[in-house]
Amino acid sequence: MNGRAWGVLFVLCGAIFLEGIDVAMVNVALPSIRADLGLSTAMLSGVVSAYVLGYGGFMLLGGRAADLFGRRRMFLLWLVVFLLFSGLGGFATEGWMLLLARFVTGVAAGFLTPAGLSIITTKFAEGPQRNKALLVYAGTGAAGFSLGLVIGGVLTAIDWRWVFFAPVSLSVVLLIAAVPLIEDDGRPARVPGGTDIAGATTVTGAMLLLAYTVVRLEHPGQGWDWTLSSFVAGLLLLAAFVAIERRSAAPLVRLGILRSGPLVRANLGALLFAGSFFGFQFLATLYLQELRGWSTLETALALLAVGADAVLAPTLTPWLVNRFGTGRVTFGGLVLAAVAYALFLPADVDWAYGAMFPTMIVLGLAFALAYGPLTIVATDGVAEAEQGLAGGLLNTSFQFGAALGLSVVTAVHVAVLGEGGSAEAWLGAFRAALLVPVVAAGLAAIVIAFGLRRRNAPLPLVDALAAAP
């Protein structure tokens, strides 16, 4: 790659790094935000949920918008929106102001991320060059989340508002660099039949309702009426979306793209893998802070070893992919993830960090082997005109998987713990919830393993959905 190509990759990696540190830093700062603004538990949870709703609800629409209206245009526009509303979050004096800022920041990320990914998959030649770019990109994103925990701990110790102001500085640098480096992808071709407004409306509504359903799983005590209602309404809108896309002359999502077996398996694997990773990270944070009494910074440093993937993804993973192929490397990474979570099951109240370290370093290796190759598989062979859509599908899978993993482990932990307050009762609930990441990673490995035998075969149920009417 020439200097300009590396410059473009730097900007795009900076954007995904920005997203990673933004999410991680806010999670670390939640206790300080509650103390300063006097937020209730429900309102505090909403700070995270609002971002998930915006991100998950608009990701698919964001991916297709990049294809239809220009990838560079969407990337620059939504980087500015991300910059503005991240900064506004730092000025919040009331809970509702922070919720609004986080929701719009999530929406911006939902448009920004697939636009950035599709720039990589269209500007870098398919094969070794694109694979290397994607692995560097994926490793940078994962490093952002790992380093964000540490950076967030340091900034929160100064003032939690810096958690929102810091991304503004990075956004400005990226924006200044992006304008001259990212080439205009030309005027998008006119789509026969116009823009699919009905499809965009129904799929965005469906994603918002389903994301809301997932978020409510974390609070089983609030009743199941709204949870079930939002789930049913989301499914109905999703069914309406499928019916609209089957008949649309210019569908927002060409359902035939789901006939690609590798793409569907990559998305299922991504959903399960993200659920396992974020579920484990949440449980490990509770274990270290609530049971062991470690500080925020100590907890962040303990999890830092997972960030080894930032070094391994652009160095070891490309060599393994070239030697063994993306499918086998992804499968190996998912198996290692299941092993890493299982190694944490014997955790006790007096566990030394040396006993935890194997889980952290193996998980870092697993992330390096699974995350980037999943991105390659999900976008490989997809037509250039649908690269934004493919990126939107993948990132939707990652986002919903992360939200689902957090919700399920929380629900299991709360249900098993009950009224028990002893350390042993807490550990019992912790181990029961930890089985969720173990099982999720194992299922992801099984999904990918089927693809090793039948590389291009579509999944029967999805094939029926994608078939022409």
C-alpha cells in the first residue's frame, strides 16, 4: 500500500478506535455520573441503553445509506454529528440531556461505522491487501475498547465530563485528516424506483423495538408486559419490512444477499461472539469491583491483557489467514474464546491475578483470531454496490450480540442470586451467568465449523427467506 492508502486506513482505524474508547470510557464513568447528577438506577442504565438503541436501530439503515448517498459523504457528515453530541454529553446537567446526547451519538455511530468499513472494502483490492487492512482495522477497534477502560479510569479520576470531551479532540483530528485523504466516491448512481422510504421506516422501527426488548431483559423485575409487547411489535414490523422488500423495485436490503452462506454464518458467529465477550467483560468487572473491591483503574489494568489483540491482529493473524484460511482461523479463535471463559469458572474470593491472567491473554488471542476474519468473511465476494449493506449487517450483528449478551448474563445473575447476600451466593450466581459466554462462544464455533465443510451453501431457513416471491 502507498502512503495515501495508509493515511486513509489511519483515519478509518481512528474512527473505529474512537467508537471503542467512547463506549468503554462511559461504562467506567457511570458511578461518577450517578453521584454528580443524582441519577436513579433506571436513568443510569438508560445512559448505556440510549446509545444501544441509537446504534442498533440505525445501523442497517446507515449501511445502505453509505451505498446510496456516498460513503465519503456519510462518513464525514456523521463524524461531525458524533463530535458535536459527544461534546454536548459533557455539558449535561440533567439526566434527560445526557440520554438525548447518548442516543444521537449512537445514531451517528450507526451511520459512521458501516460507512468507514465499506470505504475499506471498496478502496482496497480484494485479497491480501484488503485482508490486511481489515485485520488492522479490527485490531484497532478492539484496542480502543480495551484501552478505553484504562483511559476512562484516568479521566474519570479527574472529572467524568472529560470522558465526553476527550473524543471531541480525536474527532477533530480525524475530520481534518479525512477531508483531503478520503477520495470522493463520485455521484451515486440514481436508483430506479426511488428511495425505499417504507422499507427504511419499518426496518428502523423494528430494530429500535428489538433493541429496546433486549435492553429490558436486564430488568426482569419491571414486568414482562412491555418487553413482550415491544418484541411482538418488532417482529411484526420486521415481517412487514420483508414483505416490502420482496415487492420493492429498489429495496433498501436486497434479500438475495442472505443467500450467501458465508455472510450469514459470519453474522451469526459475530452475534454470538460479541454476546459472549461483552457478557464476560461485564461479569469480570462485577467480580473484580463488587466482590474483590478493586478500584476502577485496577479493574481496567486487569483487563488490559485482552488488548493484546491490537498487536496480534495485524501481525500474527494475517500470516495465519494466508496459511490456513479465514474459516479455520475464525473457528480456532472461537474455540479459544470458549476455553478462556471456562478457565475463569473456578474464580474464588481470594483468587490471585496470576490465576486470572490465562483467561485474559487467551481471550486477547481469541479476539485477534476471530474478530478480523469474521469481518473478512462477511464482506468477501459482496458486490461493491452492497458493501455498505454488508458492513451494516455485520455491525448490527455485533451490536445486537453485545446488547443481548449483557442482558442475558445480567438476567441470569440476578435470577440465581435472588436475595442471597453472601460471597458464596454471589459466586454461585456469577458462575451460573458465566456459563452464558461459554455456551455462546461454543455455539459460534459450531456455526463456523459447518461452513468449513460446506463453504458456500446457504442456510435453509435463511435461503427460504431470501428466495424471490
